[in-house]
Amino acid sequence: MKNTPNHTRDITFIDTHCHLDDERYIHDLDFVIDNARSLGVAQIIIPAANPDTLERAKNIANKYENIYFACGIHPCDIDNDKDYLQFIDDKKCVAIGECGLDYYHLAHLDSAKKEQQKQRQKESFITQIKLSIKHNLPLIVHIREASNDAYEILSEFKEARGVLHCYNADRILLQLSDRFCYGIGGVATFKNARRLLEALPLIPKDRIVLETDAPYLTPHPHRGERNTPEFIPLIAQRVAEILEVDIQDFADCATRNAKNLFALS
């Protein structure tokens, strides 16, 4: 891979958020997974984002020993009535989500419709929080322009635990660090990521996990290309530099955090 740090070649990583069920991987999925594994990305988790591809996510996870998946409903897909509960007992299902709140995509609505959609997102989120507690599975939480509401809801459910996917650097969410990890991805390599770079040192080291969110949010210097889990070493290297820690120690810690959170062997 271009620009992979040579000194990360023997380090083990886990990509905790990668949409391998996306159609952009249909034609070269075997290569994507094998290439990532050759670069140290030993395990990958597919979050449920599109209900229409959840069956594919399950099949991929059951085909490859090192791939796992989550089931749930993304806040932008709450109108999709496909049943995700049928997947929760699958042996490769390790989490609920990605679920949560996304107010960014409601900006075009008038006030009344916006409030209606916010309420529906909250109800869906709460349903999945309760489901995660019932089945003792971690949550994969998506929060976009809704940090205060998400914090209030998660604070009500003291048993809730999981990862705040693509942590947005809002400080209020750091108050959940006793129960939640923080997913750090390609944004950490962006030149305009000042808020995240300032927030990173405030996250407890045992609460950081790595993710790509591939095929989205491709890290620098590959922006504009399709993202894949092979870029996890680049992300890890950048975060280690920001935290001023050894890459081996940081990667070992992030991998251990992911294994503990998702009960991976």
C-alpha cells in the first residue's frame, strides 16, 4: 500500500467501523480483506448502516473468520421497515447499531417536520439502547449535530455501553468515558481537524478505538480515493503522533480496547 508506515508492518490493528457491505466493494472484496490483513488489520466490524444490505453484511461476516457485523437502524434510515432483529442472535453479530441521532440531514425541513423527525430518531435510538442492554451487546453510536440530546439520552441508561463512532470532538461526550469508547478515524489526518486534535489528549487511552468508516472519510494523503481498512495504519500513526506516544504501544492499546468492547478473541 502507498504511504503505509514501514514500522507498522508487524503491528496488529482492528477496524471497528468499516462498511464492507457497501456496493463499492462488491467486485474486489476478497482483495480488500486480504490486503488489509497483510498490513496488520486482523479483524473488521461491519456496522449496520443500510438495512437493505444487512443480509450481505451477515453473509460476509460468516464467510470470513476475521469479519464481524452489527445489526440496527441508522438514524437516517428509520423509515426503512426491514426487520433487523432477525440478525441479533447470529454468532458473528457483536453489536447493536450504528444507531443514534443525526440532525444534520434535517436542515432542509420546516420546524414542525424537523421536530417530528427528531422525536422519531430519539425513539428509535432508545429502542436500540434497550435492545443492547437486554442482549448485553455494545452500541455503535452515530451522533451528528445532536451531541446534547444524545448525551441526555445515554445518561438516562446507565447500563448502556459501546463506542461513539467518528467522535466529533464535542467535550460533553467525554463525560461518557466511563462506559463508552471513542472511534477515531481518517478525520484525525485532515488539515482542518483542529477541534479533534485538541480533544484527543482528553480521551482516556483505554477508551480509544480505531476505525476507517470506509468507504467514506478517506485519510490524508488519499482523500478522493475509495477508503478501505488498509488505511488503519496511517490513522494509527497520526493519532500516535498527536498523543506523542509510541505507535506500537498505542496500537496495542487500541486493539486491546476493541477486543474488550466487542468481546473478540
